[in-house]
Amino acid sequence: MSGGSNDTQPFISLRGVHKSWRAGGTRIDVLRHIDLDIRAGTSTVIVGPSGSGKSTLVHVLALLTPIDSGEYLFNGSSVYAVNRWWDVGIRQSIGIVFQDGKLIQNLTALQNVCVPVSHRGIWPRQQKKLAKRALAQVGLLDRLDSYPNQLSGGELIRCAIARALVTEPVLILADEPTGTLDSETGSTISDLLFGVVKEQRTLVVVSHNPLLAERADRVVSIRDGILDEV
């Protein structure tokens, strides 16, 4: 599987993307006319201080947050076709890893990883096969029946990575995946992201961790909603 782009156009392209929130009667500009091109098969780390707009940018890329204005192109196609509503097919091509994993507490690791494929008309046996394969990629085959409260911090993130991988997405987004981990566990997660995940995929990571930035093909910085190259 490849990123699906070619050498003449970016795989991901943001043009003049603006996003604001309203707090009472005040409008807060979070992203200010962002221009960003990401090539297929590359890794990009987004750095910046707290409150700079990093997580909002990842949520925009993940189609979890609509934009106010601007354009988002995914492999040459406009994401927002009608009334700024995103294309379902594009959304299914994206895997997301959140800082705290965001696993469902009453489901086992295997069941959590099955969730993204459970509504795609796939037989339950095949769902489990795909989930086990993804869990094997992150070294959690021995934790299939464990619940989130039985997993360590590193195992939670590994399970979240497996859940992001199970649909074989072309883009993986990770929001502070090592933010709550010790250095040794964070190094393991870094190895997974830049090994298993980046292999034939496009990777975008938000992180304060300099080790992740050092391993990326590209680092961009965001401050006060404005993006700059590093």
C-alpha cells in the first residue's frame, strides 16, 4: 500500500485554512490561514507551545473539526465537497492515535481494535483476524483479552496504534503519542511510529518530544495559529 500520491502533487495540501472558536461573545482565532503541503510516504512532526493550535491542526487533518475557510485537498481531491461536510471515503483512509489512547473501557484490546472495521460489512471472524494482525504489529498478541485498565501506559498507546492500523489507512495522525510516557516507553512508541507505521504510509505527529522531531523527515512549528518551517 502506498500513500496514493505522485511526484507532481502533494498528498495533503492545506491552502489558507482558518479556524476559530467562540468563547462567549469573543472569537478566538486558532488557525490563521495555514498553508501546508505533505508528500506521500513522508513523516512530519508538528511542534509548538501549548495553546498554539497543534491539536486543532491535527483534528482538522483528521476531519474531526471542520474549517471556517480555506481548502483541504487529500490526494488531489477536495475534502469538503458540499457545505463543508467531509468525504466519508477520505475519512476512512485516515488512522488516528490520541495521547491517552481513547480506548473504550468496557471492551478488550481485541474488541477495541475491531471497532473501526465493525461497520464495514466485514464478517466478525475476519474482523478478529485483521485486529489480531494489527495487534501483532505492535507486539500485543499476548494482551488480546485485557481491558484498558489492565494495560500500562505504553500498552494503551500501542493498542491505539493497532486500532489506527487495522483499516490499513494511507495517513496516520498521532497527537502527543508519547506525552504521558517515560523516556524508555516513549522510545518504544517512537520506534513503532517510524518503523511499523511509517512503512508505506504518511505520518503526521504532534509532539513536544525532541526525539520524535529528530526522526522526522520534516519538522514544522506552529505558534499563535501561524505555521512555519523549522
